[in-house]
Amino acid sequence: MKQEDTSFLTKYGKDPGFKVPENYFADFNKRMVDMLPDVEITPVDVKPTMWQRVRPLVYLAAMFAGVWCMLTVLKNVNNTDPYAVGAVAEKLTDDKSNVDEFIMSGSVSDYDIINYEDSVVMSNEEEVIEQND
Amino acid sequence: MAAREKYDEAVVVAQLHDPNQCKAAFGKVIEHYSSQLYWQIRRMVIDHDDANDVLQNTFLKAWTSIDNFRGDAKLSTWLYKIAINESITFVNKKKVMNQLSIDDDESFLVNQLESDEWFDGDEAQINLQKAIATLPDKQRLVFNMRYYDEMKYDEMSEILGTSEGALKASYHHAVKKIEQYLSEKG
């Protein structure tokens, strides 16, 4: 809303300067009800929708769920054992299965690969020469 | 002073269709909506006495056709629609009475502002009302609902039966026109 309004409108504000007599709305409401003519109303059984019926229960359940979540989080925060955290960290750092192969492969450069391929070709050639001899 | 009963729309709508409770329920509707409908109407018709008459007609029309209201739409949307139709009909009648064409500038409505005892705005506010009065009816409605009532576009869309995109464009055009009018008037 604020982004839409151009600056020139801020000079004028949101009060159009209209006023009403004192107690106008209270008097109007009373006068209006007295003025209503008799009308024929067909009785209709307006049944509340399923959502309207279950809404209070849903809100109540959501409130309890929220409180339960909050208590669980608070409980976990309070029960955190610093020694247990240290042990888990130690286990993780020792566990070789946690070494990411992708990261490891990143440390092999193109130069290493070419050298490796050259050494394989060289050793194959040596084997062929030995067989010929 | 008696404590005011809390307004529950679902309960009131159900009571409106009960012949034994409908009048009392409509009294609650009047009490709940009279102020917001009044200001919407007042910004369209400008004059307090005219706004009072249009508001009365709005509630009378709603009351006499209450049997047709089945609660498919929100009660507020239904009442706003009646109020807006009544306001536009009134403005057009007033133009005819003043022998102006429907497309004529509507600033005749605000020319009487300075002499209205229920207006205490300054010159800037009069100029703004004159600028708003130059807008076509629909743009004027959109501007009033958005600028003064800060109504959401989806609510306006339900009341006016226009897409949100069209309403945003309408508001943008209205602001530009008002800006131009005011800059021309200095």
C-alpha cells in the first residue's frame, strides 16, 4: 500500500475532512431499526458448514500441538549433554566413511591424470618389448 | 451501560432467517455496518444529509430483500454492493436534477463543500475532493476503497466483480489523474 501511494498524497493525509453530528451513528441505528417495515421471512435452516463445526476443535488441537512442540524443543535444549556432543563429534571425525569421495577426487588434478595415463602406456610398451625379446 | 454483545456473523446470518429473531438480528447488522457503509457512501455523495438518505435506503433495500440473501456471499460484500449501487444511482439522479450529462465533471458535488456545516477540511482537502470527483465512478470507488479504507484488492474484487489486476490498474490511473489535476491547480 505504501509503495503505491505517491508522495503527493502524503501532503493530504487520509482524513477527507468530513464530520458527522454528535451521536449520529447511535441515533441512526435506533431510528433505522424503528423504521424497518414488516417483511415476510421464509424460515431457512442455515446449517453450519463442516469447517465451522470443527474449527474450534482444530484450533484447540493446533494450540496443543504448538505447546507440545515448544516443550519438546525446550526439553532437548536443557538436556543436551556436552560430553555426549564431544563423543559424537569424535566418532564422526574418526569415521572414514564420512570422507567424501567427491571431495577427494577434486584433489586429483589433470596433470596427475595425464601422468598416470603416460605411466600406464609406458609400462604396456615395456611389456611388449620384453615379450618380443 | 449494557455490555455490547459480540458480533458473530455466522450466528447473525442464521438468525436473519428465523422469523422470530430476524428483526433483532438485522438491528445487529445495522449497528455493525452503519459506520463503515456511511463513510463509503459519504465519500461518493459528499454531503452528509445525502449520505444519511442513501444509507437509509441501503439498509431498507437490504432488509426488504433479506429473504434472497442465502449466505453464499459474505454479508459485508452484499451490503457494500447495495450501498455502492445506491450511491451511484443517487449521484446520477442528482446530475439529472442539476441538468448535467452523466459524463459531466462531478465537481458540482464538492462545490457545496465549503458551505457544508459537516465539513471542516482545509483548502488542500477541498482540492483533493475536487480531484477525486473528476474521476469516473468506478475509479472513484476504487480510489476511495483503497486510499481511505485501505481495503485489500481481493475484497474489492468480490464487491465490485472486477479482477484484481484491473483494480490495480484502475487505482494507478486514478492516482495519476489526481496528481495531474492537483499539479495543474497548483
